[in-house]
Amino acid sequence: MNRFRIQPSDNPDLLIFETETPLVERAYAFNNVAEAQEVPLAQQLFYLPFVKAVTLNSTQLTLERFPIVEWNDVQNEVQEQLEKYLADGGEIVKEKKSAPASVYAESTPNPAVMKFVANKKLVDESLEFTSIDTTKSAPLAQALFHFPFVKEVYMDENFVSITKYEITTWEEVVQQVRTFIREYIAAKKPILAPDFVSPTQEKEAAETAATYSPTEQEIVRILDEYIKPAVASDGGNIVFQSFDETAKAVHVVLQGACSGCPSSTFTLKNGIETMMREMLPGKVEQVVAING
């Protein structure tokens, strides 16, 4: 049960209540009951005729009064009402109803890869699983590998890219996979296990950024700002691996739909390589890809 302590304030118009149990995850400030529609606790307080404003901030609730009463005359009554409201199961913040899970399939430049886009966030980072052995703490990826035609699984924020073996066509299985992923998400099953640990490329880059030369830092920046967003839209990813200053060659790893894609060589040479040459003249001459 939430117990409130009344705290002194330098402003006589303010009354501050503190509790050890957090009330809200973010700060709220309201000047009338209409503004407080998403916070029923604040609405209840506005029904008191002397409450002018309500502020909620984690473990602290602050009330501002109209000068028709003194806080000393009503503060104990307000404290009792607050504690009773919460003890009776009164709602603090209204839960936002989430939209039903939906997933749609999207073809990629790589005919072996299909991209399945969800209306929910799936993961916080780019993750690639090349076999079921790599999915120990990734339940969704592990489940997908149980389909006999699944060769590789790649995940990013709100989509899953699946690379298939040639034993079947996407026309035969795309609906089955789409339905499976949608029902998996709708059932709120875990995408990743709590003990999942991923040495992501982003973390590795952050940890080793101090050892990058100025040219390497520029290469990483160009990849992140100009190239990765476009690659992600096709269900893939591109990761900086190394830079050969003597050969003026950038080595990158292709993941997801980009890995093994027939058009990736064309894109690499006529898109990425051209951009690198133009943005880093005299420093970069070629981009070499390694399929993830």
C-alpha cells in the first residue's frame, strides 16, 4: 500500500506528498481536470474545489491550492483520500491500448530473402542468426529455424528478414511464415530471452571508436548516416569491418537480405563505392564486401 509523507515547501500555496513506491514513469503537470484525462489519480484530486494544479513526478505529488483554504486545514484529509484511492485499486495512469499485431511480407532485391514487417518494435539492435545453434537465447529466431526451408534469420527494429533454401518458393510458404510471426507477436512471446547477450556491431564500434583513425571514423559515419537506412529498407544491413589505407579499400560485412544478393555487387560498386570516393576523395578507391 502506498503511504504518503507530507513534505514542507517554501511556497505556501504548494503541498508536497512523497511516497517510497514510484507512482509514474515520467513527469506530468496539469492545470485543470480536462488536461488530466490520461491520469485518473490527478482527475480525482481536481474534484477537490481548492486544487488549482497537480504535478506528478516519480515518487512525488505536488498540489497547488486556490486561496480559499489553508493547507493545514485539509492536508490530512487529502492524504487519507490519496491512500484510500490507491488502496482501493484506483488507477494512476490509464493503460494505453496497443493496436493488434500485424505483419506484412515485403520482397527484397534478393530473391532468396523475404522481409516480414511488424507494427511492433521487436529488437533494439541489428541481429543476425546464421544457424539454429546461434539462437540459444533468441526464441523467435529459434522457432523460425524449425521451418525446414529457413536458412538464415536477420532482425532489426521492426522486421525479420528470412533467407530460405531453394527447396521451396516464397509463393508457397510466405503466408505460413507471415501468420506464424504475427501470432507469435500477438501472443506476446519473447523475441529475446532475458539472458540474451549480443556483442552487436554498434557496441563494438563504440568500444573501439577511440582506436579508429580519422578516415575510419569518417567511413563509419558515412555508412551510418547515408547507407544503412537505405539498406535497412531492403531488409539488410552493412557493417564496417576494416580499412586498408595502402590499398585505399574499405571492407564491409553484408547481412540479412544483402548477403548473397545478386544485385549487391552492382549496388556496392555503383552506389556505395561511388559515394565513398566522392565524400572521401583520395582516401577511398574501392569497397570490398564480405557476406555475413
